Amino acid sequence: VQTCALPISASPGHAVSPDLYGAFFEEINFAGVGGIYAELIRNRAFMDPATPTQWVAPADIPRVPGMFGSALQLNGGSPASYVELPQGIVSGLTDFTVAGWVNPAATPNWARLFDFGTGETFYMFLTVSAGGTNNPRYAITISGNGDEQRLDAPDPLPLNTWTHLAVTLSGSTGTLYVNGAVVATNTAMTLNPSSLPATTQNYVGKSQFPPDPGLDATVDEFQIWNRALSAAEVGSLLTSAGGSPGGGNVVWYRFDEAKGATAVDSSGKGNNGTIVPLSTDWTLVLGGGAEAAAELDTGAPLNDALTRSPRLDITQVGAGQRAGLANDGYFGVPVVPGQTYRVSFFAKASAGFAGPLTVSLESADGTQSFATAQVRGLTEEWRRYSSTLRVPASVTESTDNVLFIGVEGAASSASIWLQVVSLFPPTYRNRPNGLRPDLVALLQQMRPRVLRFPGGNYVEGVTIDTRWDWKTTIGPVWERPGHENTAWGYFSDDGLGLLEYLQLAEDLGATPVLGVWAGYTLNGTVVTEADLAPYVQDALDLVEYVTGPVTSTWGAKRAADGHPAPF
């Protein structure tokens, strides 16, 4: 045994400058959008890539052409998000096979073909694109992602092409097949489905880890067997739906239904799946027998930034009926007794319809309206409309509410287009595009000397196209296209943009510390030095926007945005 003396000095070291004390902002889990930014409407400009091309009821979820008969499209404009399998679907299995056809429109990291388990500790999944490799991976664990047993494919999946994937386990040997060919083998697999607790979260097309993206693909012939198929049997699945085994004997989803929210199990076991509609933020509302449809119209852009708009096509809305769209905000639209809300939107209509449009702050089930306004004067050209919604002091505070916008009463044969539907409660300093006063007050109590924003991963993005591009976050909010926060799996309309961050720093008396994109993304893309010049210029332009005089190019843009003085 060796001993040693470790001298410890009780003398203090260098003092830490108070200028290094501050708030480090990270756009994660809706800290900004849906958080300090006061806008209550989520996906207000309908630019979230997950917005469906057509709004339908669950009973009308369509099928599309597949490898064998029909298939189910998930996300990517489809109203279907994922398929939920019965609880315990793989419980007790030792040897097994899971197989299916997938035709991906995109392969974002960690999107799942399937994921079975109880959460982020006990699970088994097959992703179409593992982070760091961008290749398919099967993994199973009973102690989280640090101790996974894996099968890794050597190559990424092709886009817009049908590919057959299968995973088998026979004893301790796991095998991953792509189009009938063995691409990975692991002979030391000690875990199998029976190693997991009874699985309570079983999905096709969805991860159990909420930030992971949904599967943007069409899926067909999803099957589970309670044994390991041979290589020849796996190969036979390429030429017929059930192959030589005759279809999965635990689950077999052929997706040959005409439409609807049920994935019928053809295994004979009755393990029907539930097709879960896309949570689109916006839902179609048809009340009292009204007849109308809604779809995303790329032929009716508001401008070059907001290039698509929902079109509500009214067939018939009679007395006591209504048709429109409702938005449930960020985890519900909060209603506060006695509070006044500002509502605004762009709209236009087909010839002959001038309104009125009804805007209502109401309970999610539509049984109670807290405040209502009507807007008239619609024309065939885009115009911006605004009104106020005053909630009576007598109501009970609640969050399970929506904003409805549409037609009530007599109307027929009309089309209405909407854009930038916005709802703001009172904001800090009553700024039209402002922040929550309560959260700003809490930050002020911290007395930060610096404010760093908008966050590291948020700046980087998973891809170059999804980095935080500050130039698209300035100017009028109806000219900001927004972008997908791929680092954390949600869309930002960028109403909380560069100017709003800078104003917050100014309000706090803090020095702004800006995150600048450095040519690196979270999927490992690195811009070479030879190609870095445009991004260096972006950084220089950023400094000029923040500190330049109004006579400079970007200082003039800052002044046009309402802040002539440099920050």
C-alpha cells in the first residue's frame, strides 16, 4: 500500500469577474418558441414540414400503393403519424423475426421502423438511420443506450425506393437483412424480447425517445414471427407478401384496408394496430353536419417565404353549423380570467365570400367559448386582419383549449385561405411580437451580465439546411419562413429571432454573446475551408447588424426592424 500527501491551499484563487455571470440560453424543449416567446399558436404559418397536405378524420386515413397491394404512408404530408401495437406484443419471445418493407422519403437520424419497450431504459428498435453512421441499426438493451447489443448495416438506405428490412434472433445469433442479403451478424446477443418487461410502448414509425423524428416513409407488410426465419425464408418475402412462411404468426399488417385508423392483423391473432393521426397542431372542425374539406395549397403563397397556405373549401354550412380549423397551441392554449388577447391573421377568399370569419378562444371539446370575434371584408387578395379577444373575469383558468377560426352559420360554395394565424396574450412592454412578462421578470431578478443565445445545437442543426440562419429570423414575422429544430425535434417559426434576442439582452442590461455557425453540423458534416467564406461573411454581417451604424447595409436593416441604435 502506498500513501501520498496531497497539499491543499486554503488561500482563495483568482476572483471570478462578475461580468462572467449570466444566462446561457438553449432552445431546447420549447424554451423559446412555446416558452419565453409569448405566441400561443403553434405552426402559425403552416410551414412545419409535418403539416399534412390534407386534413382528414381518423376514419378517413388513406392507403397508398405498396409493394403488395396497399401500404401506409407515415408523415411527409400524410395524416398518419405512426402505428401503435398492442401492449406486450413481443413479451415472452426468445427467438423472433421482425420484417417489413419501407420506402423512405427521408432518413433523419434515429427515425424508427419499429420501437418496442417501456421507455428509454428497456427497448428494442430498428432505426433507418443511426446517428453517426446514417445506416440502419437494430439495438436491444435493458439498461439504456450505453449498453446496447447491436446489428449495424454498412450502408444507408436509398430514398424513394422500396427496401426490405428484417431482423432475426436464433439463440445468441442476431442477423440483419437488407433486401434478403445478410448485412450484419452478432453471435454474442444475450438479450431477447423476453429480457424486457412487458412492453407498453410498441410503435411502427415512432421512437420512444420524444425528440427523435417520426418515420417519413411508406410502410408495407410489417410482420413479426415467434421464431427466427431462415435466410431462404427471409429471401422469399421479396417475391410475395407472406413469403414461404405464409405471413407473420404474431403480427401481420398488410395495410390493405380501404382507409381508416385500424391496421388489421392478418396473422389470425387479432393483434390489430391503431394508426395514430399526425399531431398537426391544426385540426379540421366540422360541427352540426357542416360539409367542408381542408388542404395545404402550394398555389396560394403569402410571399416568397411563406409558400403554402391552408385552403378551407366549404360545401355547405347551415344554421347552427360550423366549419374551420382549430389550433391547440403549445400543450393547450391557456385561458386566464380577465385577460385580453390579440389575434391577427392573413386571409383571402373566393369571389362572392366576404365573411364573416369567426375567431373563438374555446375549450378543446368546443362546448365552451371564452371569447369570440368576427372579421368581415374578405377579398380575393391577401389582407391582414386583427381583433381582440377579452376573456371574462368570471371564467376558470384552464389550459385545455384551442383557437378556432372558420365559418359559422349560412355559407356555401366558398374557399378561404389563411396564413400567419397568431394569438398573443399581454407581452413584456406590450411589444406586438413580444415575450412573456413573467419569465422576463425572473431573468431580470438574476441580474445577468451576459446573455448567450440561441443555443449550441440549435445553431448547428443536424444538417446545413437546418442550422440557425439568423438572416431568415429578422424582418416582419410574416416574412420569416421558420426552420426545423432538428437538434430537438420540433419546428420553430422564428418569431423569436435575432432582434428579439438582442432586445431581451438590452432589457436585462446584459451583454449579448452570440452563437455563430462554424461550418459543422450534428450529423458530422464539416464545411471545408475552401467553402467556408460565405459563412464567414454571414458572421461578419451578423456583427454589423448588431453594432453597425444605420449607414451600413445591415445596420440599416436593423433600423428598419425598429432599432436604429446599435446594441
